[in-house]
Amino acid sequence: MAAARRLIGFNLLTAIVLGIGGWYAGWFGAHAITGPSLDWFSAADYNEVSVFMAYIGGVIGFLAGLGFLNYPFARLRGYPPSLREKETGGWSRYFSLCTDHKVVGIQYLWGIGLFFFIGGLNAMLIRTELLRPAHQVFPAGTYLTIVGMHGTMMMGMMSSGILGPFANYFVPILIGARRMAFPRIEALTFWLLMAAGGILTTTIFFGGFPTGWTGYPPLESQANAGMDCYILFFALVGISMTLLGLNMIATILTMRAPGLTWTRLPIFVWGVISTASLMVLAAPVLIATLGMAAFDRAINTTFFVAGGGGSNYLYQNLFWVFGHPEVYILALPGFAIVLELLPVFSRKPLWGYRLAVAGLLGVTLLSWMVWQHHLFVSGINGDLRPFYMLSTELISIPTGFTFICGMMTIWRGQIRFTVPMLFCLAWFFNFLLGGLSGVFLSDVPSDVTTHGSFFSMAHFHYTIMGGLIFTFFAAVYYWVPKMTGWQLNERLGKIHFWTMFVFFNSTFAPLFALGFMGMPRRVVTYDPSFQFLNDWVSVSAFLLGISMLVFLFNLVWSLAFKKVPAEANPWGSRSIEFQLPSPVPVHNFDRIPVFTDDPYGYGEGPAPQWVVPAGAPAGRE
Amino acid sequence: MSAELASGDAGYEVLEGEPPEVLARNLVTAGYLLAGATAFFFVAFVFAFFYLRSIDSVSQWKPHGVDASIGWGTAIIACWVVSTVLVRLGELDQAADRRPQWRLKGLAALLLGLAGLVLQVVAWTQNGFGPTDGAFASVYVGWTAFLSLFVLLTLFWLETTLATSWRYRNELFGAAEVPAGHASGDPDRTAHDIRNPVDLNRAELAALGFYWTFLAGVAVVAWVILYLVA
């Protein structure tokens, strides 16, 4: 048995081969059931069952190739549970099922980075098309597909943008544990996400999809088979998010080391709890909604088809029950990163720890009560509008808690303008603009004017790119030296920051003006009077893209060529992960530590926050 | 400080050996969280039911003749509810170390759960309407299909718990020990993950028993809405 397993390999290569095999098996199998047509792509529009079955077969083959089915089959035969797989070994761990949470974190970093890059390239194509008011590069349908792929890829993949790489890697360490609660599920969440990304990318072979990232019917019901890729992508992302959130919460609830009380928990871990709880509860609504959409397309149910008793407003409601918490799934980890890093670079304790926690939890709770502001112009009952306007505006209060805690932390601090700190400070500026413009969209009269325009696009790019992506890079510069054992180049990091900050604002600030002037989203042609600002935005976007190339160059240069070993604690942090060697050993801790203090006591003496129990046998907690 | 917390040259193998209660806590907590996720999944169908019923678009909510058979529905739910009761009784047997009785009840619960699934498939063919016959038919087909999928996965979980219990049926509680790397699927593993599978069986059953009961509760809600309210 062991020899057979070695022969097959169970790695990414096997997974791709079996994935392709599974795809064709699903396609042929479904055609054998549903009809005689094997006329491949020309028949795809009329063979939704085959498309769905092909991709489901592909995903099963992909997971089988990675070795994910071995364990369930062993359990079926009565073998006992086990926790670890391929945790020791060389680089091949990164291309296979590995249960070491640190390997999974690094897998996430590169995997999500790949799809972030693809999504970014789509943005460049969008801005290329918009250099001229009329068609110039793409036909309208192709343009809409590119817009949809950009939005869907970014929203889907970056939902796990911070929890995937950084929470997987650091949460067990920050709570004094050696593993996640369910290491195989942790690995599964990553590989499901990669399968999802592959599926979305192949939508171009089926004609793409015209709906943008929201997938609204009736366009969704009428779209060709590329829409099926969207449905499967988001469903897989939803499953991955649910399992990721469940694993995070279970880990934090059950595996904290002795002495790590709730008030000593690092604020980043509180952010992870908040985000994970939204993932566990919101993502299942998305999966169910996409299940309905898949049934509408494949077996002709009528959930969203008005002529058959359904309603496309049902889709809008269900989608945004997920969709608005999703916005905070993206934003909350950013809050947490900022609050985690500011004390380190201000050399001050985190101001208002409990207020910050209340802010994170308040946003989490309120994010469930605002979804209908996305439907203000969809003809909802007018009596509902004031409630959703008020609840949306209320959410600025707990968000303000985060701002206050952050600003009071740096007030009169000994600020060090390192690259991670610069990204955190930029978050204040960007998210403030994003938040203020959000008030216009939560307010019914101004929303009616600006809804569906470039104004709303500018708003959510300020909150999501300004809030999440900037903090993602803060986390990259802060933690990657710990993760890899190699320093990132500081000078290149600062060039990356300044170019990104300047050209991000230069790209998105003019979109507010364009929105007020009446330019709608998702159109390939526009009024010629808007061309100057559009050209300005396009050029800025290209320069923003170049800033990402600076980052990529820094990453490759620092990790593959220059290779300066990172100190164990380059930032002078009191947090526990920086008291471990770089990179962190497979077992994390020789002995499970006991926490005796909070992690933010900067300027309050050198006392350590934990002790190692003397004489405790290794491995016993 | 770093040398105290961890050193790179410490042997990985000697550092393993986790108290079984940690994994037990993981499992029980995951059972609760999974129930939360499941609840929100099916809330989408509850919402769809009442939303589409209230708007009754082009009078196609429930055209004449579209009625789910309450006889089939009751039989299906009965199978699943009795199955959960058997699992909970088996859990008590397991806790009292009456493991042969637990296995018997577990097997009966598994068979009843599968019987419910077979009845559901039969019901789809016998109801006299299909997924295209209006909004109620859509909700009925969608809700029951996904519920069946959830039940199938839960029965898989039950089977694995039962199979482990059966494989180690001759081992005394607290005394069983499996060979190193026995179940990890990793041919290179030489260390133990979980030394005593019988220990863990109890926690697995507690988590499973809770989740299966919760899912049966979802099935009862489905029965009330799809067969009585509709």
C-alpha cells in the first residue's frame, strides 16, 4: 500500500492529471445520462448538467490526486483518526496535502497571490478598454466577462486573503498551540480555493459571464455556460470559507495555552474570531443561493424565474444576506492587522483594548442588519428603507471604535516608519475616505443618485483595496521574514508603498467625481466628456500595477537571490511568535507556554508575558 | 527567550503525544459550529419558501395538483428521527462502556438513515410533480435534495465512528494502541497521532450525536413547512 502511494505520488501534478480526467469523466457521464450530444463547446450552452458534472468530477479528481480521499476511505474501513500528514520533508510539502499549519499558510500566500495577480491583470485590461469612449479592444460581452472575472476573483479569493496565509500560520502560535484543530480541513480549504480559481479562469472557454461579481438573475438565468463556472467558483469559495472559519473558531476556543484568557488574547486573534464567525454563518447562505441558481440552470427549477413563480429579488436578498457580511469578512482582518501592528511600531500599549474588541464584535453583529441597503433602488418596500439606512449608518460607530483605538495608540508614541507601519498609516487615510463615502451610499436620497455609478465603485475600492489590500501588505512585510527566515528589502518596500499609495489614490479618487457626473459601472462605452478623467485613471491604474511589480520583484529578489537571514525578532515585538526562531520549527514550541501577561505592554518593563513550565514533559499541555 | 520556547534541533517525534481530551474538545465544538452553519444554509430555503409564497408570482407558487405526499414525507422523517434517537441511546451505552450494545444501535441507526434516503428518492418519483412545476416545487426539490446530501454525509460520519468501534472491538477501554502512522495515510510517518482510538470514539459519538439530532430537527422543520404549512 505504501509503495503504491509513493508510486502515485499524491501531489499537485497527480492532482492536475486526475482533475482533467475527472472533468472528462463527468462530462461524458452526464452526457450519457442527459442526452446524446457530445458536441463539446458548441453544445455547452444547452448542457448545463454536463458542465456542472464535469467540474464536480474535476474537483473530485483534483482532490483525489492530492490524497484527500485516502483518509476518508481509511476511516470507512475503521482506521482511527489521525492528525498529521507530510509535515516533515522538503519543498514537495508545498505542492501536496500537508497538515502543518505553517506550510498551509505559505501555500495560501502564494496561491492567493497568483489569483490576485490574475485579477489585477483583468483590472489592467478594463482600464485599457476605458482609455477611449468607444469600443477599442474588446467587444461589450468580453468586456463584461473581464469585469466579472476581476470582481469575482478578487472578492472570492481575497475573502481568505488574511485569514488564509496569516491566521493559518500565526493563530496556533499566538495561542500557544502546536496545530489547528482540524489540520486536514485546514489543508482542504486551501486546495478547494485553488480548484475554485482554476474553474473561474476557465469560464472564458464557455463564453464568460455577463453579471459582474453579484451574479444577478435574470441575466444569470439567461447567460451561457460560463455562468456555471461562476456558480461553482463561488460555491467552492463558500465551502472553503465555512470550513476555514469553523476551524479557526474551534482552534481558538479549545486550544489556547494555559493563562491565555480572553482579555490577554492578541487583538489579531479577536479579529480572526469576528471574521470567522461571519464566514461560518454567512457563507452557507451563499452556497444555498448558488445551489438554487444551479438548480434553475440545470434542472429548470424556478427559484429566480418570475414566469415560473420565482423572483429575481429573492436572489438579491439572499445574495446580500451573505454579501454584506462578506464586506466585513474582507475588512475586519484589516482592522485587526492595524491594531496588532500599531503598538509594535509606536512602542505603546494598545489603547482601549476592550473598546477595540467591542468595535470588532459590534461590526460583526451589525453587519447582519444592513443588507437591504443594496436594494434601495430595486423597488423594495419604502417603509423598510429608514431602518436599513439607520442600521447602515450605525455601523460607523463600532468602526469608529477601531479608529479611535488606533489613533490613540500612536498618539505621542515613538513611531517607527517601517514599511508595515506605513501601510497601517495609509489604512487610516484610505478607510476614512471609504467610510465617509459609504455614508452617501447608506443614505437613501444620495444612494438613489449614486447607486450603480463609478461613485459606488470608488467607495468599495477605497474600503476593500484601501482597507484590506494595504493591510495585507502590512502583514506581508511584517510577518514574511518570520515565515520564511529571510528579510524583505526595506528600500524596495518603501518604493512599493509610496508608489502604491500615490497611484491608488490617483486611480480611485477621480472615480468619485466621475460617479457624481453620472458615469455608470459596467459599460464599455461612455460619454466623450468623461474621457480626460478616464484616461487619468487608466494611466494611474497602470502605474499602480507597476507598483505591484516592484513588490513582486522585492519578493523574488529577497527570497530567491539576495537572501539575508531575518533576525528572530526584527521589530522588537513582545508578541510570542517573535520569540521563536525564524522560520518557526515544525513543532512550534518545545513545551507549551503559560501566558502570564497581555502582549502589548510596551514601555512597561521587559517582563515576559509567558513562562515555560519547568520540568513539564515535552508535548504535554 | 527563543531557546526556551523552541529550538530548531528538538526532535519532532519526541514532542508529540497530545492528551486525548484536546481532540475531544475540538470535535464537540466543531459539532456545534457545524450546526450553526447548517442552520444558516437551510434558513435560505425557509426564506425562499415564505418569500415566494407571499408574492405568488403569476399564480405559479403552487399550481393545482402540486402537493408533496405527506405519507412519504412522514415516513422519511420518522426514519431519520428514530435513527437519531438510536444514536443518542448508543451514546449512553458507549459512555457506560456497553460497547456491543452501542454498535448494535449504531448499525440500526445507520440502516434507518439510509432507508430514509431511499424513501426520499422514491418520493421524488411518486409525488406527481417535478422541479419545473412552479415555485413550491422548486423549493421542495431544492430543500429535500440538499437535506438528503447533508444526511448522507452525516451517515458517512456515523459509519466511520461505527467502523472504528468495530475494528477495535476487542480492545479494552484505555488500553488499545495502534501502530505508529497507522491511519495518517502518510507512508513516511513513524510517530503516533492518537494512541488510543477507543478513547476518542466517545467524543466522536458525542459530536456526531449532537449534529445528527440537530439535522433531524431541520428535517422536522422541513416536514412542518413543506407538508403542513404548504
